[in-house]
Amino acid sequence: MQKLNFPDYTFRFKNSENRVAIFDEIRKKFILLTPEEWVRQHVLHFLLYEKKYPRLHINAEKILKINGLTKRYDVVVYKPDGKIYLLVECKAPGVGITQTVFDQIARYNTTLNASYLMVTNGLNHYFCQMDNVNKKYVFLKDVPQYALI
């Protein structure tokens, strides 16, 4: 897999029927390794090991209903009170981060109401704090460490 713009992490892999799977520490199972999953696993490790977010407050790949449509978010980090702190949208490294991607995460956030958003393709990362009063994003250099929540 392609080198991404994250620190180097150690992952567990297994081969099954000529397909490679990567172990997901959050879902506690092996997941088929796709370019998008490679990015998602780096994001999860980044949140766990760099940002020190508690494992129990992180959720990956869950179904979300928006206007009667079934969607799936990539990563969510919860606050201790159960509200959503961070919503992450992962794309494969070959997918550009465009306005369409920001529109997608914004649609998801109309239901989830996260305080922060992260959009990444593993090479480029964008961090935003939601300004709900003015209905816009405020771009940041990074997301806060968990201890600062």
C-alpha cells in the first residue's frame, strides 16, 4: 500500500483467499484492505496514539440515516457525555479532496452535529471546527488532543 502522510504505525495483516485483510483495533476484526481502509486505519491509529483519544469513545464504519437514505460514516469520536466530538471522512489516496467531499461530510453532520470535522485522503488532511451560529467551517491546523476536550 501507498505511504501516507501519517506517522509510521505497525498493523496486523492476514491473507485469506488471495485477499489481504488488516486488523481494525476499534471493530476488533480483520477488514478487507482497500485503499480507503488503509487511510481509515491510519486515521484510527492517529486518533488513538497521537491524539490519545480513548478507544471506547471511537466508532468506525457505522450506518447513518439521512433523509431516509442509508449512509455510512467512516469514524466518529464521542465526548464523555455521548455527544459527537469529531466526524471523520476518509477517501482513498487517489481521490481528491473537493467541495463535493466537504458537502458529503456537511450532510452527515446535519444529523450527527459534531463539533469538529476531519477530511482526509491519507495525503492531505483538513480539520475544521463547526461554527453553527454562522453555519460555516473554521479551518484549523489540527484537531485538539483528547485531554483538551
